[in-house]
Amino acid sequence: MVRVNDATLATDRHGVFTILAAEDPNDRYVVTVTKPGYVPLSRIFDDGEGATSWHLMPAQVATVDPRRNINIQERESPGHKGTHLRIAADSLRDQLRRLARRPSESLP
């Protein structure tokens, strides 16, 4: 799925898309590309963009216990040094600000 400002569309089976977004008075266009199982990608442009290619990174899923320290090292890939995620025990809360108490999946 691709979004440019308020315009959204699906890509073809090869991930190719063409979009004509409404002109922004500030010449600011936010392009966001998403695909299930991959890390979302966003880029900001200040003018029309011609043909370009983006490569989405596969998401890494890990089950974490929020009652313990969380320490996840993302896998490295060509051209991308992995990211390190550290979260202190008992720091995660739900949307109602209640302390998370059960193991859950995360997408680092």
C-alpha cells in the first residue's frame, strides 16, 4: 500500500505504482509505503519525484515479557547495520496506560 499525503493506492503484483497526488501549496509530499510483514518506509519530498525504487526490510518478530528487561538486536542485512532495542522491565503500558503484564509480540 502506498500513501502520498491523503491519496492511497495499492501497488501491482511487482510493487510498482503510479500516483498523481493533489498539489500541496507548500510543495511537501510525504510518501509512505507499507506491506504486511515489512517495516514501513516514509520519505518526504519537496517537489515532484520521478521514477525511484525503495526496498522494504522484512520485519523481525519477537515475543517479549514486559515484566523483564527487553534486549533485542535486529538482524543485519546488506547495507543495513542492525538496530538495538532496549526497554526496561515494567515500562510498557497499554492504550489505557495500564502496565503490560503478559508476554506479547513486537516488531523491532
